[in-house]
Amino acid sequence: MSADILVLLTDREGNQHQVTAPTDMQMNLMEVFKAHGLPVEGTCGGMALCASCQCYIESDHPLPIPSDEEEAMLSEAFYVKQNSRLSCQILITPELEGLQVSLAPEA
Ligand code: FES
């Protein structure tokens, strides 16, 4: 059984990237962005402390509820929309097959 899922990433120029993401490596979405060369800074290393990994969730996949830390960080970030999430807080799991996500503008 394949442990990879397909994720559709849209960069800040509107270009789409179809990438595979492993579900068995404890990777989060921010790391997947970085692994595919997308310009996500991830300054805090995935601690929900910088918002440089903000993205917009474009599909209606069931995602884990944001933690208080994520909510707090998003409440201070720029360009936040209804579907904003910190990509470092989204763990790659099989349920996210086909997830569509776009990068928030650089703050
Ligand atoms: Fe800093 Fe996600 S990498 S909040």
C-alpha cells in the first residue's frame, strides 16, 4: 500500500504544483512546501510562532481543529482569511489525499 498522498499546491504566482507527500514520516504541510522548493520560510521551525508558513485551504478536507497557539498566531498575522491555517500545524495523513492548498502572500 502506498504511503503517499497527492497534494495540489498553488504558489504565490498562481502556479499549481501536484506533489506527493508521505504519510509515514510525520511530515507537516510546511515541510512538504519546502521540500518542493516553494518559498515558505517556516522561520520558527514549525512551532506555530511565526506565521511565515500561512496557507489557505481550498478544498473541504476535514482538518484537525487549530490549537490555541495556532489561533493566537493567526489572530496576529497578515492576510488572514476564513480558510487560513499554519501549514506547519497540519500533519500529512491519508485523509488529506487530494488536499488543495495555496500559499498566503509573504508578510
Ligand atoms: Fe512558524 Fe509555521 S513555521 S508558524
